[in-house]
Amino acid sequence: MKATTSVKYLQLFLPGALLFTSLYVLITVNTTLTTDNLNQNRSSVLTNLVKKLLNHNKTLEKYFLVFAIPSKPEHVDLRNIIRKTWSNVSSWSGLLSDVEERNKRIKLMFLFGGVHEPCEEFDKELELHWDDMFVVDNLREHRTALKYKIMWSMQQALYRYEFSYFIKTDDDVVVNLPLLIKELLVKPREHFQSGNCYVPYGGFSGWPRWYYCSGGGYVMSRDVIHMIQQLPNTVHNVPFRPEDAYSGYLVMEVRKILRYEVEREISKKLALWYYKCGLFDKWFYHMAGNVKRHVALHERIRKNDTKLCEI
């Protein structure tokens, strides 16, 4: 009789104890993330147990698009203007009126290294916009950390959100959101990658040669992001500094190692350098590197103004 009672108490309290212990391990892993141990801790973070725990009694926030945007702490003005212009659905007037509400839901993920020079403006912004600013603890803010920001954002997007497409862009890019949404609505939701995906890299020091998408803007379906997480640590621990070439390498390895087909669409939907006027038929417009240019370009796209070319 006592044994039966003990078993009942064990059945009652063991699941809770395991949940608490596993979550403690997960929190410990996430709060000690560095450029070195990002790869070392991937396996534990991505175990099926952790996946199950993260989704236990939790409904993921649903978005059509998730944008990963590496930024620097001092780029406060650029982030604020992004929030007011292209990422603000209401700023596009009636251009999205024929799109269902669920397909207008987007999520911004501004990405920062946790180790950086003190910036009072950044600290104030973080308090105000904590929901779209993501700081990677113990990661030094530097250009060489960009690939770790992108890898971290892929992991976080999978476990925080339910989404159709993951989009990498930059804070000096204006996004033609209505065109992007409408054209993606008719694209495949799986096995999909799109952008200016014809840039060669590799072919030196024994490394293979592959093609990647220009970093001003490219798109991957959710399943591709998921498959990237399934790659072994040896694949992730490579010396390539350019984060976009690194992403292209990971997609190549998904095809090669996991035998998972990814359709690489060369859409040429990124306008490089500063684009003043013309046909606004691109998804991304690169090098709107200050607030004045950003606002002017967003306004021209919104009005489809192909005549006025001077700011």
C-alpha cells in the first residue's frame, strides 16, 4: 500500500521536477551564449526534449514574415524610422487593403551583440522596444559576429514564432512590403529560398564553391530554417566571416548532408546601392543609409512615384 502511494506521489511530482530541471538547463545554456559556445551548445538547445518543453502549453505567436535585421547599438535613428515606415503596415495606405490580416502580420528582430560600448540612447530604446530588440549575451558587437547573430536569430525565430518565411535584411534597406507580401503569397511555403542568389563564394583552400544570396534581402521558408538546425556541429563551425555566404553554405549542406531539396529562386528582387527612382518592382532597396533618404524612398515606393528623382 505504501509503495502504491509512493508511486502516485512520484507520478504526480516527477513531470514537474523534470520540466523545472530541463528549463533551468535551457536558461543556463541561453544566458551563457558566446561566439565559441554557440556551436558547442547547439545540440543541447536543439534536442527534442527542449523543443517539446518550449512548446509545452504554449501557443506560438503567428506571423507571415519574420525579419532578422543585424544592427549596431548606435543606429537608433535607423531602427526608429524602420518602425515608422516600411514595417508599419498602416504607412502603406491602401496598398495592403486586399490582403488578409493574418498575412500582414510581420515580426522585426533587430540583433545586437551583448558586449558593446556604452550607449545611453540604446538603453532607453531597449526599455521602450524590448519586443523587437534581441541581444545575444556575451557576444561582442563586431562585424565578425554577424554570422552568429543570424544563426541565433534562426534558432530563436523557430522556438518563439510560427511563421511562413524568414527574411534577412539590413537596417540600411527599405523594404517594399506590399509587393513582398503579395508575391510571397503565391510562392511555395516549403523547400524555398529566394533573393539575388547568384553570388559565388568558396573554391579556395580546399573548400567547395557555392552560391549565396546578397545580404540586403533574402527569403527562406520555415522548413529550410528548421533543417539548418539539424546540421551537425562540424558544419556550423566553419571560418567564413561573411554572414550571407555562411547562410548560403548552410543551405548547400542541407542539400548535401540531409538530402533535403531547397529550390533556389534567383528573383533579382534586391536593388543594390542607392536607388532613387524608376520602376519600384523590387522587394528590397539597399543603401538608404540615413533617415532622410529612407523616408524619401519609402514615400516614392508608396506613391509609385517614378518621376521625382531628387531628394
